[in-house]
Amino acid sequence: MITGELKSRIDRVWDAFWSGGISNPLEVIEQVTYLLFLRRLDEQQIAAERELHRLGSTSKPMPFPPDTEHLRWSRLRELNDTTTMHRLMADEVFPFLRSLGDVIAGEATTYGAHMQDARYAIPSAALLSKVVDMLDEIPLVDRDTNGDLYEYLLSKIATSGTNGQFRTPRHIIRLMVAMLEPTPGDEICDPACGTAGFLMAASEYVREKHPDTLVDQKQSRHFHHSMFHGFDFDSTMLRIGSMNMLMHGVNAPDIRYRDSLSEGAAGDAEQYSMILANPPFAGSLDFESTSKDLQRVVKTRKTELLFLALFLRLLKTGGRAAVIVPDGVLFGSSKAHKELRRALVEDHKLDAVVKLPSGVFKPYAGVSTAILFFTKTGAGGTDDVWFYDVAADGFSLDDKRAVVADDDLPDVLARWQNRGGERDRARTDKSFLVPKADIVAEGYDLSINRYKEVVREEVEYRPTADILADVEQLNGEITEGVARLWEVLG
């Protein structure tokens, strides 16, 4: 977690943008992304030049051809004329960034491709100079620091997105990743990746739990080039998500522009071993352009149901998923809702339903949600489904989301990892197992309240006649007191 002086520096950068006339959090992050990317390119060039000087040759990318040397971060930073810096940034640096997809070979190509729509929006030379000086003081050598820095920037997004999009809390993402336990051999996909939070967390988990992952050359190449796949149709999110992965040390993830529900996105069937996602819940949908394959699975305009059908199509047999869904998916009564739940239970293996409190996504939205965990089998396999009713996630459930002591998430993970021992748990507890037969008997309803037993304490009240007698006595005393007052008043 970013703290202390580094956090203060980022806050000062943010305040500089705000006072300089850029108050949209996404636009601030986007402009900072461009500047950090430019600095990263310069650091790549410096590393390649050192190797070239030492060995006489280099295999490292050299982003800046000789005629663009004046556009390097280190050169711009040294300019005394802020007006010239501002002009160069608008007239030459950003056109250079937009052309990077064709210029850079190797690992940086992924990021260059997303810079093709880069737009320079810093309004004044004074603001640019101030921000460049501030960012230059921030250390970017350590991968953990880089990642924490960018995550802190992303935490500044405090407004709801469009089309049902909003940022997934990072502690919820970490829980989902820890419960799925990704391995170095997985191919992980988020078809609505946004800022790539799920992919980032999965990469950090693999680094932590499998420290030898990057030692083997073949495994390292898989980690950097073919392990992480993210799709989105928001170009801004693609740029931010790509930079998020870069700052967390993944050099060339597969992050692409794609409307995952469209007819043109049908080529990735059964490609991935793991899906982690929080798809849009209430987005507008062009029904005509929606994949006919998905419509054959579930005839609906509801994006959350179409995404669930998509996840099943994208997963390899044996592939696993952890996805956030609105509560309506658990108990909706439409034919599409019921058929999708039936398919999860009967045709595949539904592993768990983790109910989240409704305040988890504040201040973005107060929507009530749950996490579904399932395995694609194509041949059934659901036995007992594990339910957990999360009451607290370590933060207040209002718009402030302040840190509080109550936190069920460590218990969720611990009980999930030992869920075989949950068979004796009563349904009055926070977590318990429900046999498939009970779910079938309830028409495949997956709402936890359908199965949880609530123990009500029996309260014995006094007989009504005794209460009325007491009331009558009190009324008599009041009448007597009023009469004495009248006597005193004469």
C-alpha cells in the first residue's frame, strides 16, 4: 500500500491537475498515464544504450530513433523554456506516441497500439512543467512501488461509469483471485476488463505464490505474453488497463479492443482456463449485433445473463470462473434467468455463491451483488453448493467506506479452503453447504435467503388482561391527580 511521502507526491500531482483546470478523474489518470508511458520509454532507451555501450549490441527495444531524441522524457525535463516543452508535447510527442504501434518492435508494442488515440489535454505550459517535475521525482524502479502508485491513482476514480460500469473494490478482487488460486499454467481472461484490476491481481498472486514462475524462460514468456487476456470497448480503459499491467511488471498482456458480446467476437471459444470478471450489469445493448451463439444459449437483452453465457463459451472444459453478478441473477423469474441457473447446476459444476453486502460498491452504486464460482464441465458435476453470507468487508457500507473492524473476508477464504468441513455447519451460520437436490427442489433459486435458516428468539409477553388492568389503574391515578390540581387552582 502506498503511504507517506510517495502518497503525498501523488496527491500534489492530482491537486496540480485540479487547480490547472482538469477535474475529471479519468482524464487526469489518462494524462498521467501518457506521461508515465513516455518516461518508461525513455528508461527502456537508457537500458538499451547501456547494454549497447557495454556489449556492442542490444536486444532491448530502442523506442526513440535518432531524429526523435529531443522527444525523450529526459530531454524534455531539462528544457528551461516551458512554452517550448508545451509546444513539443502537443505537436511532436503525442503524434510520436500515436505512431508507436508501428515503430516499436517487441514488448512495448502492446502499449503503443493503445496510444493511437492518445489526446494531449494539459491546457498550459505552467501546468505541464509542474507535473513533469513532480512525476520525475517519483521513483519508478521498484515494481511494487510502480503498482501501488498506479493503484492509488485509480482509487481516485470516485464517480460511476456509464453503461453499468464501475470500479471493483480491490479487496474483493483479491478475495476472488485467492479463492481461484491461479497457477503459472493458466490462461486468464476478463472479457470486460476496464482498468485490468482482475488481471493485475492474478499476476501479483502468481508472482507471490509461485516465485519461480519468471525463472524459466518459456514460463516467463507465457507470463508476459499469453497468460493475461483482457477485452473492453472503451479506448480510455484499454490505455489505463495496459499501463496498470505494465506498472505491475507484465510487459505484453493481450489487452484488446472488443465488444465481447458482439457477433464479431466469436473466435475465442474454449480458449481460457480461468475467467475473473465483473461485467456491466445494466448496459444498453444492440440486440441485432449481439452474438447469435449467445442468443441461442440465453434469449435476453440483459447483459449480465449474456456475459454468463459468454463465460461458459470462453472457458475450456475444466476451466473455472469467479464472476460478480447482481442479485437478480440468483432469483430472477424470467425464462432466461431460470435456464441459465439450471445450466450452471445441471450441465456444469456450480461451486459457490458468496453473497456480498449492498454497500460494497459505494460510492459508485448501492446495487446488491454476489460472486458466483463455477467450473465448466459440459457434463454436470454439481454436488453441494457452498454459500456464504458476507455481512462486513472491512469498510463501512455507506458512501464514505471508512475502515472498520468487522471483516468477514478472511473467514470467507479460510472456510472456502476447508469447505469439506462445512458439512456439519447449520444453516443458521454464515456459511454452509446446500445439496444439489435442495437447489433443484427450489427451482434452481440461488438466493441465500432461500436456504438460510433464521433463528428467532421466543419472547413471552404478559397476558393482555393484565396489561389492560395496569392501563386502567394508570388512567385512574391520572384522573385523581387532575382532580387534585383543579382543587389547588380553586
